[in-house]
Amino acid sequence: MKSYANMRFGYGIGLAYPPVWLETLQISRGFENRLAPGMVIVLHAYLQLDHEDIGIIQGGTWALTTDGLQQLVGGGDLLLETV
């Protein structure tokens, strides 16, 4: 793979406030936080054509419960496994 995009794979959904409106939970390479029941997260994959300014993001919103992950929005019929 000659080129790649450095990106996050997901983020938490919660409250944010100025000066930075971004959610503090960012899921990316080197992510070391532990996810726990009660959290709601967005997981996504990003594909971009090499040397182009166009791409696609596919993902969905998930709730982490004591029984595993529950899909809330998007993603289609996709089985995610808690590890």
C-alpha cells in the first residue's frame, strides 16, 4: 500500500462545549481508552481514491450494552463482535 489516509475509525457521542466542539472520545490508531456499557459511539470506514479529493464514509451508530453492541443507525446488516 503506497498511500493511505491517517484517520480515526470512530468517535463517542456526548456533550461538547467551546472552544472545541469535537467529542473528546476519538477512536483511532493508538486508542487506549476502555469502552464501557452505556457508551454510544459512531464507527466508520473511509475510502478515498488515490490522489483524488473524493471518497466515501460508511458507518453507523452503536450503543455498548452489558450484552454487547446494539446497532442504532446505519451500517446495514453488520455483525460486530465485542473483544
